[in-house]
Amino acid sequence: MPLEIEDGAKALQLITSRYNQRQWRKKIEKTLSLPPTGFNDEAQRKIFLYLKVGLQAYKSRRADPPSWVVGGFGTKEVIDRVLFKPTVIDPEFTKEHVALLGEDPGEDVDMVWWDDMLVNWFEEPEEENEEDDETESSEDSESASDDDSSSKPSDTEQTQKTSS
């Protein structure tokens, strides 16, 4: 299932507070490459999309895979802009929506937490796919039984062949 509000807040805090720590840069870039559906809360999803677009490096969209500028003044500028004027994300956003950005999420957010967060991010889509596969397989078996009945000759056809 997507991240709950508490874990989503920690993920956003991680992105916006630890970008200058070298050991977290690759993890932050990996998080930015994930789809926004990992957030359960719509406001957090909008903040994530703002950060994802704001931190995306300029590259040819046809030839190069997306990459992000994480660390340095560029990252600080994107975060400071949203803290100063939250309406750049959404016209209805207030300072309370973005107050958590830039604050360290705490010592409990470590590499183990990050790995667990990745698992939670993708948990629900896999469950949906399994359910879809089950319904498709049951539909396939029904259509296969229909095909079997149509491919078998009827009793009247069999009696006509034997009598001739």
C-alpha cells in the first residue's frame, strides 16, 4: 500500500533535509525517480511532484534518462522557494502544508527505514496485478470451456456421420 501520511512526511523531510549528505544523495535520487502514486495523501503527492520537477536536471528528454540535481544551491533554492511561497505547488496550499520541508525526520530514518519505505511504496500495485491475473485466468478458463464445447461435434452431427 502507498505510504501513510506519517511515512510520506518522513520521506519528504528526508529529501529536503539530507540532500547535502553524500551517503543520502543516491537514495534521494532513487526516491525522486519513483512514481508519485507511492503517496497516499494528495497534498504530499503534489509536494513530491513539485520537488521531482524542480530538481530535474536539464537533459534531452528523448535521449537521456531523467536525472536530478540533488545537493548544492539548486536544491536549496527549490526548497526555499516553496517554503516562501507554497502556492507555487497549488493555489490552495498554505505554509502549514509545507512546514515539514527542510526539517530532519529524526534518527529513526536510516537505511533500514528507507528500504522498508521502498517496499511499502510498491506494495499495493503488485496486489492489484495479482487480483487482475486471477480474474483474467478465470475468464480464460471460461472462454476455453466455451471453445471446447463449440469445437466438439454435437450429438446429432455424430449420429448423422455414423449412419452414412
